[in-house]
Amino acid sequence: MSQFVSSIAADDGDGLSLDFSLGRYASNSLVLSRHVDDRLSADEHGIVVSSDDDDPNERLLSVVWGSACVVLLSSHKEYVLDVSHVGAGELAAAWAMLARMNHDAVVTVEE
């Protein structure tokens, strides 16, 4: 069962992040974030997944990115996101942010 995504916000203010607003009224969110600090230890590298389940150790493992559906596989679960109602510009900005977050190929990404 997929989760409806009403919008995606990309932010590079304090690290890099993608915020998927879930539900028609954006009542929940799923956030991918990555710190850009080279001084972090090896186990702190990677893309962190934050959701309502909020486990601070949840890491993103792979992404399958499509124009209507995005599938995120984390260390804890699989998220199937219906992005068919998100604008093309928003999707392009989100894809570009994901590429920046994954500059060292820590996550497997398929298009």
C-alpha cells in the first residue's frame, strides 16, 4: 500500500534534507537527512530516515525513483510513496537533492 505524498521540500540550510509531506493534508512526514560534516565517524555517515516511528538509527539503503512512485528501503522498513500529484519541478529539485545527499554512493539508487 503506497502513501500519498502531497509535496516534497528540499533544504540545504543545516545539512541536506528531503521532507516528504504525507497525506492529503500533510498530517505526517518522512524526512531524509544527511550531515555534511567530514569529521563524523564512519557509523554516522549515510542518510538518516526520520518518520513518525522515529528511530534515530534508521538508515536509508536504497531508492527506486519513478515519476509516479518512489520506493525507499531503510534498515527498518520499506516506504512506498505515491508522488504522482507532486509537480514536475518539485520532483526535479528532490531528485537533485537526493543526488547531492548520495554523492559518495552510500545508497543504491535506481531510476
